[in-house]
Amino acid sequence: MASLNPGSRAMPSPVMEKPIRWVLGLAQKKFQGILGGTDMLAQHGTGPQVNQQALAGTNVDAKIEKARNAIAAGRESERDAAVRKLGYLKSVKKLGFKPEDYVLTKVPVMPPMFRPVSLISNDMPLINDANYHYKELFEANKNFKSIQGELGHEASGLERLSTYNAFKVVTGLGDPISQKSRDKNVKDVLQLVFGSSPKFGTLQRKLISTTGR
């Protein structure tokens, strides 16, 4: 695990972004604005920590009842969102999780065997694309820490949002944040792991090579 950002401030897990937005009733633009410091979450303020605070204050049973009422009311504009919210909340309760558990202070890092760096015949490095994604996250987070340290929490919103977007990339849920990586057609993490078909993915190759010994 690698440290995500300084102090105790936590970032939403990109994997759980949609459930977090459903529970808090946030459109994606609003969610991004809160992370970037340009929007406020009522009674909590702005920044990634407010998502955690709002989630911690969630009464799951009350939210489930409210979602059921919205579904029963039959208003089509609200029903689909209520169904998704209800499904998530029931899963949270069944598994014994808490909504605030879906924010992280550390980034899970793919083992080196799945993102190798090797040398080809002319001593040029052959770098697995996943390493470029981690490099961009490291640089974005370093920049965020520097700006926050110099100018404070309120002035570092764009850098904080950039760190979150880079975090999304290493989970396979976002596009590379740098134009250089896009120009190089760096593959996304899920494509690297699973390949064009399960048979050609990194995970499958490693499993086959292990079990075949």
C-alpha cells in the first residue's frame, strides 16, 4: 500500500464512487466539485474529508426506508436512482460494512510481477504500462502535497482532484491524466490485467505459468 495524501485526509475509493454518490445524492459534477473545492456539501463544507463525514453520519436504516418510499411513490424520475441506492444500502447492511469505510488513505499497489520492467537487446528498458499510471499518481500526489504545504487546503483543490483522477486510473476506472500517456496509447490497468480476452490477460498468464510448473 502507498500513502495517498498527507495527514488524515482520505480520498473516496474510485471503485465505490457511484455508491458514494448515490447515498449522498450527488451528481458526478457535484462530486468532483466537492473534491476540487469548488462546491460545498451542505453542513459539511468542501474537500474529500466531507464525503467521509457525510457518509459517517448516514443512518442506513432511515436511508433504506426513504429509498423504498421513493420506489413506492412511482415517480419514474426518482425510481431508478432509488432502486440503485436501495441495492447498495442493503448490501452495506448485509455485509456489516459502514458507508464511511469506502474512503481510503492508501492506494493498493499491483505486485511488481504484474507490471515488470525488463531490458531488451539494446539495453533499452521495456516498461509495463501500469508503471506509467503509478508514476503519474505519484507525481500528482507529490504536487498536491507541495501545493497544500505551501498554500494550504483551500488553494490546492485542483491538485487534489488531479490526484483523485490519477487514483481512478490505477484502479482501471479512468483514462490517463497526461497527454503524453494518451499519445503513447498507454493501456489502462484493466486491459493490462485481463487483456483483449481472459486467455491473454496478465492474470491468466501468471496463473497458467504457476500451475504448469
